[in-house]
Amino acid sequence: MSGRIIKVSGPLVVADGLSDANMADVVRVGEQRLIGEILNMTGDRASIQVYEETSGLGPGAEVATTGAPLSVELGPGIIENIYDGIQRPLEEIVKKIGSNLARGVEVPALSREKKWAYTPVAKVGDKVVGGDVIGTVPETEVVLHKIMTPNGVSGTVVWTIAPGDYTVDEVVAKVKTDRGVTVELTMVQKWPVRVGRPYKRKYNPIVPLQSGQRIIDTMFPIAKGGTAAVPGPFGSGKTVVQHQLAKWSDVDIVVYVGCGERGNEMTDVLREFPELVDPRTGESLMKRTVLIANTSDMPVAAREASVYTGITIAEYFRDMGYDVAVIADSTSRWAEALREMSGRLEEMPGEEGYPAYLASRLAQFYERAGVVQCMGTEDRQGSLTAVGAVSPPGGDLSEPVSQGTMRIVKVFWSLDASLAYRRHFPAINWLNSYSLYLDTMRPWFDEHFPGFMENRNQAMSILQEENELNEIVQLVGKDSLSPNDQLTLEVAKMVREDFLQQNAFMDVDSYSSHDRQQKLLALILDYGKLARDAIGKGAELPALMDIPAKEQIGRAKFVEADRYAQAYADIAAEMEREIAAIVEKAGADV
């Protein structure tokens, strides 16, 4: 079935004669067969969002529908790959054409030539339903790819292939359904990107996602299967925070969606990730990463599809029982693509020109996160964590994308330009940020790290107290405060500079485990407690602030990972001795 173009407006093309087409169908436009998607239908007239540059298109060009919605190919070969917003493999396109921006290129998302070592799991006579594992493929050194029965297929296995090396489109098993129809299964399946993959049930997220970033893990933790937003103005370090999450989070798979961001930031990821070693597996980080690159110079319409492509791939790995993180950088650029297409469709604009359905689209994206019981007869649990950056113009958090996101997500890491200018990174403002998972994760922390949450709450109250004392200091000066209040300011400064500040470019400080975080924070809080007791016994505050152990606490975060436990214990013992000596001297002087 084909129609003809009657209007071209940037990435929006209007065509008539498409009476047999449906909403959300993928179409091929013009002689170059550009990929497009039908946004709305009026009679036999369709408004089409074209995912490629439309220059050169004109009225009268042919439009052919494929009869299928925008879908992704799911199977071995996704990990370590770099796709554009509609899952075209950029490296393959460059090899074939010499440019990743060539138009009308038709390259399959998964290589049809590469052979994979397939091991069958299901045996002849086994009953299978959608989601059951029929075979496995070691996709990388750290990811075992489970080939699952497609959703909607159930029956008895009547034939299975022998273990060996096969391409993704070779038949590996045959299932006879209850109706007597034999279905041939290959290693690859398709799934429409705008439809969430099914699951049996959803659970409350109760296990923390360890990111190795102290301000995140200790102060504002996110649960596996949770949702988080990283809003902040230009230059406040959103992308670096997201890179750190992608690098060090204790998940099995990371799907990084570069959605409308600068090309050089995506280049950083492509250069860094293959060289970085995953602390959990000892392998390159790329061995568990999928990259979707839709930079700001690529067609704006594909930007809108890229977040759906990313989260559908993530759901596929979640269904295998893996913990997956989707990192979208940035949802503001995605919302801008929505706004542009909405304007070209001449829809009634909402606040600041964004379409009226902006909030519901944001919700559709974040609601696909969660901890789920996977489909199939085997008892498998998987989780999908969604973290989106928000780039509000001028750092204004009252704009629609920030507000729409804050209503949905449960963790909010508010980046602050003034902290970034003071070279405090990560520049997450501890007074404006929050995590709504603290109560649900408390039992996990109490079981694995007793005292962790108490220390966290104590550190937060010290930081809030510092904020109140600073207002007094600005009026009357620091010297007018009591020794106890001056000590509070000093301990708060230690929490800020020695604990919350973290250097992403120093190997030893880039990643910090929960145990190390707990011990480091306990050192700082113990100093505050011991010093407060000493003041009560007549010790002078300047003497307490000059002890060598305090200086060692300042350098404690740079101690090598294999010897920090002993080093911290030594500092604690030294600190007790030094403060006890000051108290003794103060008693002798009285």
C-alpha cells in the first residue's frame, strides 16, 4: 500500500492515499526510502514523523507503509553495540557507507553474519510459555544472553537444534502450540518500542543501587528498580554524574541513551568505557553496556524515539532476570523534540509551548522502571532503574519538564551551579535533594551495615545546622559563636569537603564502596563527638582543631582500596589518643 506526499515541513511529512495504514506504522518515504512513523491519521491522510534529514523531498514522492509499528530487534549482539535513536548500528553503517549520517541506509540492528555459541536449555517434550528460556549464548565475558520464548507463544517443544555456532536468524527450536500450529523460534525477536514488555507482578524496590558516589549512596540513595532525576543548569556536571552512574553502578547491564546531547560528551563515553575496568567483574565496562547515540546534530525526530528504544532494550534484559539501569541524557532534549513535532502538527500548545501530553509521556517512560517477577514458569526477578537528566533553561526548576519529572520520580539529585563554581563535585545540593526510598531500604541497611542510617541522619542534621549557623555568622562573625557551634561548623565542613566531595578523575576516589563510606563518615562524626566531650571537660577548641589525626581524616578518602580498613582504624585510635592528651593537659592546667 503506498501514498503520495502532499506537504513537507522539516521532519514532518503529510501524505494521502494511505487508507490501509494504521497509527504508529513505520513507513518508507521517497526514493531514498527514509524511515518514518505515522503520528496521526485523518481519513486516508497521514502525518508522518521522518527520522532522517528530509531535504530534497517534495510533493508527489511515494510513501510505502510496512504495516508494522516502530520496533527493535532483540537478540545476541546488542551488548557493546552503538545504535542511533531507531536502533541502526552506527559502526556497521560507517563500515558500509563511510558516514553515520547517510540517509535511507537499511542495515539490520543485529548482524546476520556473526555466529554465536548456542546451548539449548529446553528439551523435546518440554512445555514452554512466553518468557521461558530455550537456550543460552555467552554474549560477552560477563553477560549470558538467555534466548527466551517470545511472549504469546506457548506449547510443547517438538524439535531443538544441537549445541553449536549459529547466526541469529537460524531456527533453534520448534514449538507446537495447543492449537496444533508449529512455531519456529530463532535467537532474535521484535518488540514495538512504545509498548512496555509484560511481567507477572511488580514489587516494592527495597535494595539500594550502589553507585560508588558517596553523596548518592549515603545521603540520597536510589533503589534498584527506582527512578531518579538529575536536574541542573549548564556546566553543573549532569553528564559527569550520569557517566559515574553508568560506570560504577552495581547492575548487570547499563543502557546509556545520549539523547540530543553534545557529540563530544558521547565521544568521551566511547573512548572511556572500553578502557575502564568494572570493579565487580574485572572486565571492560563495554562488556555490559549498550550505547544509544542520538547527538544534537542528528535528526530531531529520532531523538524522540531514542528513549523508547533504550528502555525497550533494557526491559528485554530485565526479563532475563538481570538488574538493568537506563541512563537518559537528557530528557529535556527529548521534550524539545516532542515540542518541535507538536508545533509542526499544529497542535494546541501547553505551558511554554510544550504539548499538553508532556507530563503523561514522561510518566510513560519512568513507569516502565521497577522490580518485577519475569514472565515464564521459572521464578526470575529482574529490575530496571531509570535515571534521567533534566537540563532546565537557566537552571529554572519551575519549567514544565522539571516539574513533570519531579511529580513522577522518587529520587531528586539537585545540581547547583554555585557548588560547581566552587569546584565542589558532585555538585549535588544536600539541602534541596531528596530520596523517598530511605524508609523502604532501611531494613536492608540495618541488616548489612548496622548504624549506617543513623550516621547518615546525623550528618544531614549537622549540614542543616550549618546552614542555619551561617546566617548568624554573616551577621555577627564566626568568633561570636560558642565553641560548640564553632565545632559544628568545623564538622560540617569536614562532611562537605572530606566526605561529600569526590574526584571522578582519581582512580582511588572515583568509586567508594558502602563499607568504606560508612567507616569514613563514622571517623568524621566520631571526631565531632570526641571533640564535643573534650570541650565539656575544659579543652580549648583551637587545640582540638590542630590535631594531626584531623589532617589525616582529610586525606583518608585517598587511601588505597585494599588497605583503607586498617588505615581508618589507625586514624581512629590516634585521634582518641590525641584528644585524650589535650583533655588531660586541660585538666592539669586548671
